[in-house]
Amino acid sequence: MTLLALVLLHLIPQPARLERLSCRFPAAALGRVAPGFDPAARAELDERWTALGLSPLRTSAAQASILVRRVAGLPREAYRLTVGNGRAVIESSDADGAFYGAMTLAQLPARSSDGWTVPCVAIEDRPALAWRVLSDDVSRGPLPTMTYFRQRIRTIAAFKMNGYSPYMEHVFVSPTDPLAAPLDGITPAQLRDLAAYAARFHVALIPQQQTLAHMHGTLRVEQYAGGAATPHGFLISPSDAAAQSRLARVIAAELEAVPHPPFFHIGSDEAGVTPSEFSGHIAAMNRIVRPSGARLMLWDDAIQNDASILSSLPRSAVVADFHYGAEPSFARYIDRVASGGREQMVAPGANNWNEIYPRISTAIANERVFAADGKRARVLGLFETVWHDDGETLYESTWYPVIYAAAAAWQPGEADPARYAADFPAAFFGVDDARYARDVERLDDAQRRLTAAPYDASDALFWSDAFDDAADKRMQSVDLRAVRLSAEAVEADLYFAKPPLHGAAAFAMFLAARRYDALARKFQIASEVRELYADAVAHSSDTGGAALRDLYWCRYWMWELRDSYEELAPLYSRAWTYESRGGHLASNLERYHLAAQRAIALADAFYRATYDGYVRNKTLPAFEEIVR
């Protein structure tokens, strides 16, 4: 296996062993499959190859050019892929391995002066971790449409993830206890449909129902409020019989929709209960879940705080270790769970929560080390997490860290971020164009520059008042021009971008760049308006017109700010409606309109200061009187 071969082939994940052979042939030669070829693999190949301009596959019993052979002795999910002489042969011992061989084959065609060609290769490959799961928060704002749910599942399957876990707090429409769910919540029929669809693509749907903390969406309902540890709070009381009975009914309905999943995740993080209460809660949940045959999953924070809890866990329980920083090692968390003899999955994060675009450098550092530590410890799998804490982040923004986590879970050793960046444009967007990876770096650069203080999440900064003294003081340490130049470079790259694959993800990048640009410009405007107004005050007794010019410009700058918010609102709406149901969109769009209205009000305030103050009376109010 040569470095050159891997770089030129742009495969994600990278195979364990690849030999580049000295031949290639037209991709069109691989246009025929035998009857019985995996329908999901065919759908993935057709979706990718037709987007690239290749013809859809045809069925041919006698002349198939993509052959699948079952051979004994290969590990589960492993495959051998041999491409040469105008055909591809996939060998595996199971259907999963054959599917993953086809997913590697899907990425092999490359554009050359001769059109789309396929290199001759001999590949042997297998996953480093048995489970490679994406955990998606569908409870704090964005809730995928069924179409997007399916697209999400197909995409993670194409990059060899084999588990999908929708994180649910109150969004499941329980047939017996529906009041907490939004009107466009996930119905039992929809959950059943998703589980069946995922199974077709060799992905297990893993229900994830929060059962302890983070339950305000349920406990705000008066019928259910009696089960709260504090009035209408976020913690379900482990000792409340009615609350436990309701949980049992909800979980039973979910397990009826998804019968016999490999795991059932009960959340239970950040609960703040005693070890005894926590152990009792886990035992109660296990009694509900155990008849389905699913292994109970739970988050690890209570265990990290008190390892004595481990001895009370069911022997079959699986602990998900969630830690999201760029730490040099995660071994101590893994070792603590292992000390109790329990299996575990490492759970890094996309670091997208509360951010315009994920904190890419943090996410990749977190995933790289955590996955590598997990593989060394022979953990059961990786459980990549995406969260939407403030309700306005986008799923399409998360693909770069999510696909890296998929690669890190599949490949042996550490996944090289530089190699991944080089491979990402072709593997994900279908375009061998380094600008797409460079634009991810530029978005990360803008993000890092804007972090002037701890907890300066970019969504919060975007909505903050630029005339607030504390915000203004923090932003004085930020190179706003550098932020804007990074953002505008991305905007310029993606203004006309229409990659053949995952165009919505490219649009999400463009939108993020526009928002970073607008955010930095907002603080520039605040600084410039302060200076203009101070100059107007200094020249208020002059007759040369400088003061009037300054005051006009203060008003114009507010109109610019107004237009910025109003321009972004339909772009955000477009990105949201591509992936999510409408429920939470109105409240997010309202923020754009309120921000625009605030700018209009400020423009009017500067108008009054100009004419009621300066023109009529040759006096100006204090700046703070205008902007407060």
C-alpha cells in the first residue's frame, strides 16, 4: 500500500490494506449487477454514480461486471475487493461485508482526461470497532423530516457507520401519553418505518429515550408535572410511581415500533441524584427494557463521579463515555468503566452545539484521540454525538466531523486529519477540489477568532447587542477584519457552488460564512457608529456639515444592519426546511426579524437625534440614550 495510492483514490474510510495495480478502465464498464444484488448497495451506487454523471446500474444474469461472492473465514463486516479487467469482485462472509465492499467501490471512480475511470486495486478491509453509531439530537429544535431522516441514514451507511440513534426527550408521540410531544413529533409508525429503512442499509436503529434528567419538555405538562423532582423541572423523580409507569408505557411503545434493537439508550446524564437513587433508576429501566432483548445503554458521567455505581449495573449494560474536549488522553475515563467489567462505547462530539458552524479543530482533536484510545482499549464501539442545545443549529453543518468520526471508528490506529481533509471533497462532495476542505478550515478560523472569552458561543454572539458594553469590550480583542476575510473567502468559493453530491451541506457552509461575516460586521458597525457619533458631537457647533454627515451615516449603518438580518432570514429558512419539520422554525426566524426591527428602531433614534436634536436645537443626546 503506497501513500500515493491512498491520496489519489480519496477513500473515506481508508481501507486497512490497499494495493494499487497498474491499470484502469472506464467506469461505465461497471454498469451491470447480477439478480439478487443488495438493493441498498445498488441504491447507494446509483445515487452517487448518477450524480457524478454515470449511468444507473442494470441487471444482467450472464454479464454482471460487479460480482459478489460469499467466502468462509473472513471476519464479520470484512470484505475483499478486487477491481480489474473491467469488473469488480467483492468477497465477504456476510451481507454487511458485501455492502461495505460496495461502498468502497462507490468511491473509486475518478475523473480524468478520459472521463470517469476506475483504478485497478486489491483491497482487504475490516472495521476496527464493531459499532459505529451516530447519535442525533432530535429534541431541542430541529426535528428531521422523514425524507431527511432517510437521507441521513443512507449517508452514514455509505461511510460505513452501522448504528443510528435518535435522541428523544419528549418528541415521541406516545399512543398513551401524547401531550408532551410536539404536534409534528415522531409517531410510532414513523419510528417503525425508520427502523425498517435503516435495517435495509445495514444500520441498526437504536432508540434513545431520555428517562431521568433533561425532561422539562415532558414535566411542563400539568398531568405529568407531579413526577418532577422540582416543580415543572427537568428531573423525573426516580421514586415517583406515576412517572415510572408513564416511562414504562412510552418505552413499551417505542420497543413495539422498534422490536428487539441491539441496544436501548436510556440517557440518564447530568441527573444530580444520589448513587443509590441512580442505581435504583437503572435497575428499574432495565426491568422495562430487558424483555426486548436490547442491551441497556447509559451515559457515563454518574459513573465517573462515583465508580461504585458500576457494581450495580446489569452485566449486559453498555456505558457511553461522553467527553468533548481536545484532551491529550481519554484513557482515565475508559479505564474507570473497564474497572467495573462493563462494556463501553467512546462518545466524542461534533462540537456543533450553540455554534454557527461546528468547532472543527476541537471536534477533530476530540474524535481522533478518543477513537484511538478506544481502539487500544478494545471498546465495543464509537457513539458519535450531535447536539442542538439552542435549537437553531443545522444537521447539514455537522457532516465534516461526523464523517471523520466514522473513519476514525473504522480505520485502525489514528485517523490522520490531514489525509482526511485531502480526501473529504472527493469522497463527500464528489469533487476533487481542495477548496471545500480549505473552506472548512476557514470557517474554523473564523470560529476560533471570535472566541474572545469562555462560553462565547457564536450563536449567542450573533444575537448579542453590539452596543452592549460588555460585548463591545470582549470584541475589542477580536480581529474582526480577519474574521470577515476568512468568512468572505468561503462565500466567494461557494457562491456558485453546486457539487454533484451533498449540495445542501455546501449551502450550510455558505450560510455559516455569511453569518460569521454578518456577526463580525455588526461589531464593526457598532464601533464605527460610536466613532461617527463622537465626531458629530465634536463638530456639533461647526457650520461645515461634518456633524450632519456623521449623523446620516449612523442611520445608514443601521439600515445596513437591518438589511443583513433580513437577507439572512430566507437563507436560514431554506437550510432549515431542507432537513427539518416546521415546528421550531418560526421562533428562530423571529429572531432575525426582531434583530432587524431593533436596527430599524436604532435608525429611527438616530434620525430623531439628527433633526430634533442637532438640526433644530444644535444639541445631541448622549450616545447611550440613543442605543439603550
